[in-house]
Amino acid sequence: MLGEFEQLVLLAVLRVGAEAYGVPVHEELRRSGRELTLGTIYKTLSRLEAKGLVDSRSGEPTARRGGRRKRYYAVTAAGEAALRESLATIRRLAVGLNLEPEVRG
């Protein structure tokens, strides 16, 4: 079972796509309303990689980054399956509950 933040990180990596590295993943996660550090995101990506739910690769070094390489992330098939199952579990538990946001007028 995935934790809530792991779910959000996997969703963000999927949304960003092939160019998923720390900064765009961070920007995508800001849409969730959370203020997060890049360190928190990288720690979570490392944990997900250790679990086999994401893969990473190094990009080419760039002068703009002082010769440093970007690390790009992609959700693995196992990561997609874990995310699918985790979200399905939440949906099953929520069936029949009135959890729609209240409309204020």
C-alpha cells in the first residue's frame, strides 16, 4: 500500500512525463496546495526507486547547472500497478459516503 504522499509523487511524475526531474515534479505537487522542499521530494523519489516503483536516469551535464546532471524519473509498470490499486482501494472505501465538497452560496 502506498502512502498519500507517495501517491501524489507518482501522480506528479506521470503528469510531468518524460522530463520528470525534481523541479517540475515540485511545481506539479504545488498544485496539491502543499509547500514542500525539493529535499522531501527527492527523498520520496529515492524511496520509490528502492521499492521498484520508479526508475531514474542521469541526463547530460549542462553548463547552466554548473556541469551537474539532472536525474530524470519515470514510473515503472509496478509503480503504475501500485498506484492503480491504491487509488482503487480509496474509491472502494469511499463508495456511499457523502464526501462531495459543500457548495456555499
